[in-house]
Amino acid sequence: MIHTTTNSSSTRVNQRKHKNNHNRRHSRRTSSASRSNDLQTKATSSRMHHTENSHAGLPTPPPSPLTLPENIDDASVSDAVAKERLLAAKRQGHLKGVISEYTSIKRDGYIVLESTYHLVIEAHACLRREGTPITPMLQVYHDMLNDNIEPTPATFTLVILALCKRDVEVQKTVAMLKRQSARASDFLLGPAAVADLEEDVASLQSENSAAKALAVFTSAVATHGAGAFSTDLLDQLLRVLSHHGDTEGALTVYNHMSSPTSITYASLINVFGRAKNIKSVQSTFDEYKTSSPGEPRCAQVYGAMVDAYLKCGEVEEALRMVEHTMTEDGVKITAVPFNTIIRHYCSVGDMTRAKEVVASMTVPKDASTYGPILTAYCQADALDEATEMYDAILKQDLSKAYGNLANYAVLCLRCDAVERALQVVTKDMRAAGLEPDQVLSEQLLTYLLQREHITEAMGALVDIVDILSPRSLAKAAPRLINPAAKILATAQALGKARLSDMLVVSRALANALSTMPLALATPIMDCYGLQKKTDRVSVKDFSVLCEAGLVAIQDNESFASCVVELLWSFQERNGCMSLSSDLAARVLERLERAKHEEAIELWKETMTGNGQSAELARKVHKAVARGEYDVAIRYLKEKTAKVVPTAEPIRDAIALAGKQGFLAAAEAIYDLSVAAFRAHLDTARAARAVYLATNSILIGCAQQGDMAKAKTYYDIIKGMGQYPDGNAYASLLVGAANTTTDEATDALVIYEEAKRHHIKPTTFFYNVVISKLAKARKLEPALRLFDEMQTLFKLTPNAITYGAIISACVRAGSEAQAVRLFDEMLVHRVQPRIGPFNNMIQFYVRQQPNRERALYYFSELRRHRLTPSAHTYKLLMEAHAMIAPYAMDTAHRLLDDMFRDDTIRPQPTHYATLIYAYGTLQKDVKKADRVFAQAVETCAGDNTLETAYQAMLDTLITNNQLERAESVYEQMTRSIKKSASPYIENLLLRGYGQKGWVRKAEKLFERMSDKTSAQPGMVVREPSTYEAMVRAYLDNGMIQKAKATLDRMASHQFPEKVVAAVSALIRV
């Protein structure tokens, strides 16, 4: 039973001192963690257990004291030592190290206080790999309670969130295992496989994470009160409980909520629906509608209503909700509620109605629209109907449709449509970025073996291995050895064994295994002995044969003779043999044991050829570094017929050429190198080399803005079953900056994709993503990623990182965070750049005006010997000219200081600052006019003079001198080449509206264009232009014209939030 205690702090310390003395005088406690025997969650195989959080085989912990400190009974001293050790372990970024250190500390009898317990629990929450149990974390929590330490609200929150997250993981894994079990029981695999899966399901469900989360929450509220916990925490717990249909638990949580959210109501509706309590469903929905009048309706609540109606047997009400109520209440309808209804009809076997709903949908369909129908037809063995649905689902995003594809593949096997099954597993899944699970892989290979389709079985195994990611393959390889061995044995028994085919099968698995299994090695060497004269094999298979020989040939003399034969055979073909250093060393060790001088000499002579690979790659890279691209390309053309360049220097050469803007040269180096890799290297090493080169050329194309080519190389990498690395993802974001209006959303999408595919991020990757979030003022995710890069991946923030995160804080108005991170940057001795200093000065000039603080950061800039930028001086002028009391003389003097001290010539933007200060703040048009005249004279010919014109026009319009403003506007159009930006025109629209000159406003508005590719000189309307025109109409009571302009705005691809903001003006 999870509980909490409320002893005073002093009592707790005294109790623990007595307890620790008792432990040291008698026997050490056995680590409770070592007694745990929890199931480690599977990723794709029910028999393969993750062991990251188990205590067996833990790495050596960080250095610890060999003896206890003399004053261990002093709680603060003991806790400080323990905390230092745990912090050191946490900084390593590996949970095993933290667990090991914690176990050692407890065993040695250290006193651990609340903040240190929190540190350990936080380490579990941050470092635990997704899919692994949280039993070790709960053990720490129980240790805390047993030591009479009262958790703080923050600690309670960590434990509850971890339990909720784990419950979601378990539910997903259980659903996956149940689907695998259903497919396993349907076809070919015996009851043992099904029993294994069912046992795993039962073990996972026994974790009871949701019930434990509720128990912890109950203790937390009893200790600290519900007010100490966020609504978001309660919503997450409520959502988990609703999934289990725990009505009582859900109501317990709800009764502690002071301000329910839409998520709250959706969860309550869900739990009441599962209980088939239609009255409570309806009353909760009614309460939701009355609780937030005037606010936009949440589609999730309405979706929960559809599901609840169906669970309660109210099908017509569910249909009415989708067809009428949601539209009437202004809820944006998606495919989700329709899919829920379709799923219901399929569950009761009413396929006709399900297809009618699909046909009636007026919103875009997705994979979940067709998935339930496809699954139902698969269960009914209706191949033709299932094929129709499968063809439809192929047109959708399949990233979450693995179960549907797997069901259809098994149906095809049951109906002897083997070609179609192979198409699904080896082609369609690959195209969708999906990986076949081990149950499906076994079923496919078993089917082909039983029908003696040996060639197809070999091809299928190779394709399956090729599709799997390295991590998945490492887990699946032990399960695939048996089918692979059966394929080779059956081929031999039927007299269909060809050495080249057997090598293909072995090569597919060899890269995922530390050593080749005897079951594979023996038939390969037997076949080689029979067919070496007739079946010519590729030089790529040299390493496979060496590996097989090491395992299958036990006699050293026989092994040496085989190696000599292999070497002469391959050298006769002028082949380029490239082996890993490990394999080369193991072969040499066996040869030396055999004392076979000829073999040793020949082997050493052959292996020195690997040095030619490094030399060629070095020459190519050196030529590129000198800018001699033709020389680099000539080297490759002359040498790659017999020498394979080393992959890493080629990768760097491609990257360097791309970075310098010579994409044609980078692509030529790429093409020649990739051809050599594929021609001479074994499959695994070729795949790695090609990946490195392709990833590098992708980066070059993206950074040069050639996104079409970057997308081509991205698709090549995905076609290999892999994904770009962190730097490539970051480069894609950089390159896409000019093609998107929502860079923050794109950044998070790419971040999630990289995280989903276990891409190891880089500092550059985090810098780009944080920068995108900063531009969108998304501080919370930016701070989360800033912390994550250090705690999870041990990446050290650089000056660019600090610049990006400080910018995020400044843009979001978080002074405390900005100051903290700025000071941290200086403490960590990161070589500062001008950006963070400008950010801090700008914050205290524009967001929280404080001249003293702004000048302090300028003095810090000088203290760190940085040179101010033109923007720095603009901010200093604003600090003096726009923060009362105004110091205009000082602001003016900066025009001379910037050139005298830092050789920066005053720019139009500096004069514009003075114009704004005089004209819009002080309403002194004459002084503003004098500064404007000085700007026009001093900056004649400057392309940015438009900023001074804009400031002067704003001054005149603000001071009700619209006729003069028109005259200045005409002067501007004659004197400078104006940009397509509409901000000056927006000022005139504002002035015309305020003056009542609506016709002039309309004429100016219509002169502009909505096309970003408009002809030179044409001003392009932006959302702000539409807003200015709407305001002009509203200022003059022309509501219908304002609405018509809003409709024009809505017809363009502007962000919904922007359009909604303008729409709100009309409603007001």
C-alpha cells in the first residue's frame, strides 16, 4: 500500500540516524531493487526483454569513497556526500549509473534527505528509456517513505506523472501484443507462441500503474492539499483512469479540481461511457457547455460524446452529434468521430453501414477510416473485399496503420496470395517506414518454407533484415536465426543450395550478430567446398566467408589452407577487399596459431591494401579543402576501380564542398564514391558508407536552400530503412525557413520524428530547434529542450545555444529566466557573442523599460571585449530617446560615438529611432522633420532609407498631418526603390480610416497584390494589411465591407489564429 507520513523534520532525522546505526552494527540490508523481478517491456518481440533498468550487469559506478565519512551520522554532511555522488552519476546521462550509485549509497548507510531523494526520482523520470518498467523508481519512492521522509509536491508530481506515462506505454504494448497474439493464433504459429504473448500481456497488466498513481495522488492530497498540484497533472491522471473505466477513481480526482478543463470533461465522459451510464454522460456534457460560454468548443469533448453514445447503445445520438450538433456548435469536424462510428459498425458486423458512413464523409479520410473495415474483412477471410479496403488505405498516411497492414498480410498467406503478402511486408511497409514484427516475419518465412519456396524465402529474409532498423535487427536477429538455418538446410536437402544465395542470407544477418552461428556457418562452408569452382561469388562475400570459416573450421591448419585459397581466388579477380579491423585481427590470430607462414605473409600483404583506401580518401578531402574540386574528382575517377575510399573523409569532403556552395562538385564526389562503395564493400559496410555520404550531401543541399534535391536524398535515406542524423534534420529546418510560415510547428514535428526514430541529436540540432521555438515565443518547450540536451544527451550548450534560449526568454517576457541563463552563460565561460547582450538590452528597452539595466548589459558587453553592432547602437539610442526622462542629447551623440569608437556609420534605422522619439512620443514634428532631412542627406543611396520614411510617415499620421504624409509618400516613391513590404501602406490605411477618407484607403488597398511573386515595385498584402483595411471600415461604421474584406483574407492561406484575431475586431 502506497502511503505517506507527516512526522516533523527533526524527528525524521533522529529516527533515521538510529536506523542507520542499527544497520551498520548488524547486517547490511539487501538491495530491495535486486529482489524485483518485473517484466521488461518488449518492443517487437514477446521473448526479448530490455534490461536497462534491471540491476544485473550494471556498469561500474562513478568513483565513490572507499570508507564512510567519519561524521556520517551528521545528516547534512552525509546527505551532501550522497548528493554529490548521485549528481555525478546523473551527469553521465545513464540511468544504470544512477541506480548503481544509489544502491551503493543505501548499502553503505548514508543518510539521504528529501532533496536527494527527489534528485534520484527525477533522474529516473528523465533518463528512463521509454518502454521500460518504473519499478526501480517506485522502490526509491518507498525507501523515501520508509525513512520517514515526506515527499514535496514536486516529488509527488514526478511519481504520479511517471506512473501515468508508464500506464500509457503498457496499454499501447498490451494492445500490440494482443494483436500479435490474434495473428499468431490465426495462422501457422503454434500454441507456445500464443502462450508466450499472453503471459507477457498478463505480466504487463499486473503492474497496475494507474491504480498506483491514484494511491500516490491520494497520499499527496492528504499531505499537501489539492491546491499544491496543477490542473494539468490532475487531467493526466484523470485521462489514465478513464481508460480503465475507473469511475470511482475518476470522480475522486475530479472532486479535487477547482477549474476543470475540456480535457477534464472529455475524460469524465469517457469513463461514464465505459460504465454505460448515459445520464452521467449527458449531464457532464451539459455542464461542459455551460462552464465556458463564448469560448471555442473542444472537438475532443464532442468526440468523447460520440464514443460514449456508441458504448451506451445510442447509435442515432452518436450520428446526430456528428451530423448536426458539432456543426451547430461551431466545432471543427475531422475524421475522428466518423472513424469511431465506423469502428462501432465493424465491431457488430454491419459492414454495409460502415461503408455508408465512409461514403458520406465530407472531411478528409485517413488510415483509421479504412482500417476497421479492412480488419473486419481480414477476420472474415474476405480477400476481395479486404483488398479493396487495402488499396484505399495505401493512399493514406500509414505511420500508425501497422496492425492493418499486418492483418492483411496474414490474410493473404491464409488465402495463398503469397505474392501479395510479400508485397505488403517487403515493399508497402518499407515505403511507410514500418517494420514487420517478429510474429509476422516468422509466419511469412514459415509459410514459404512449408511450400518449399526457397528462393522466395531467402529473398524475404533479406528484405526483412534490410527493413529493420539496427536497433530492431539486434533484437530480432536471435529469433531469425532458426528460420534462416532452416532455409539453408532445406535448400541443401532439396539440392537447391547455391553458395551465392546462401551468402546473401548469411550476410543479411551477420551484421546484427557478434559472431556467426554454427547453424549458418557450417552449411555455408560445406557449400563453398562443393561449389567454389563453379559458383563465382562477389568480393563483398569475402568477409562473410572469413567469418563462417572462423566458426565452422575448427582445425587451425585447415582454416589456414582455406584462407590461402580464398585470398588467391579473390585476388585473381582484381577485387578490392575491405575488412573490418576486428575481423582482420581475428583471422590473423588463427593463422598465427596454425604457424602457417605462407598464409600469414599473404594475409598481411593483402590487408595493407586497406591503407590505400585511407590515402585516397585523404587526398580527396585535401583537394576539396584547397578548393581544387576537379583534382578531387579526378582522383576518384582514376582510383575507384580498384580502391574504395574510406567513408568518413569522403563524408567530410562532401560536406565541405556543399558548405562552400559547390553543390555540383559535392554531387560528383558523392556519385563516384557511392558507386565504389556499392561495387566493392559487403552489404553492411556499403550501406553504412552510402548512408554517411547521402546524409552529408543532404546537409549540403539543405544549407544551400536546394530543398528539392535535399528531399531526394532524404527519400534515399528513408528507402535504406534509416533516417538522417541530427545535423541533417537541423539543416532541413534551416533550408525550409523560407518555405513555411509556421517554423516552430515544423521544428517540433522534425524534433518528434528524430526522437521517434532514436536519432542521436547534436548541439547544432538543438540550436536550430530552440531558435525556431524562440521566434514563435514558445518558451516552455524551448526550456525543456535546453535541459534535455544536457541531461539526456550530455551535450554542452555553446554560445549559439545560449543566444537562442535567452532570445526565447526575452521574447516570452520571462525576465527571471533570461537573467539566470545569461549569468549561467558567463559562469560556464562560454565564449559570448553579441546576440545575447543585444537581447538583454532590448528586453530592458522595449519590454520592461529600464535604462539603468539596459546600460548595465552594455557595460558587460564592453567588459567582455565585444564590439557592439549597429543594432546595439540602435537599442542604446532607444534607451535614451524612448524611456522617460528622455535624454535626447545623449541619443544624438551616439551618432558620432558609434563611428568614433567602433567605426560603424549611422544607418537610416538610427535616424528612424530619433524620428519616432520626437514625432510619436514627444509630438515634436519640427525636430522629427530636421532629423528626417539629415537622414535623407546623409544616407542617400542607402537601400534601407525606407525605414526613415516609415518613421516620418508614422509621425505625420500620428500628428494628423495626412496631406503632408501623402506628399512624403510620393517623395519616397520617386527617390528610393521601395520593398514589397506593406508596412508603410498600412500606416496610410490607418490614417485614411481615422480621417474618414475611405475611398482613398480602398484605392490604395486595391493597388496592392496578394501574390508574393508580384512584379517588381508591387506591394504585397500581408495579414496586417487586411487588418488595417478592416479597421478603416470599422472606424467609419462600414460593417458589411469589413466582413467582406475579412472573407477575402480568409480565402488566402493565412494562419487561422491571425484570421481569428481580425474576425474578433468585427465581433467587438
